[in-house]
Amino acid sequence: MRGQTTGRGPYNPRLTRGIFWLGMAGLVAISFLVLIYILFNFA
């Protein structure tokens, strides 16, 4: 693992990182919406 930026390998690191951050943002948004939903229901 030498940190090379060439396209060799089974996956594209930039694409994988983008998908990872997209998933993290989605999880945060969903948990935030659930939190707001619970607060409005039990307030």
C-alpha cells in the first residue's frame, strides 16, 4: 500500500470515497429526520 494515484486496481479510490461520504451523509440525514419526527410526536 504505497498510496499510488494510478487507475490500477479493482476499484477507483475516489469513486469509493464519494460513495462512502454519500452513504454517511444519508445516514446522518435519516437519523436527523427521525430525531425531528420523534421530537414532534412526543413534544
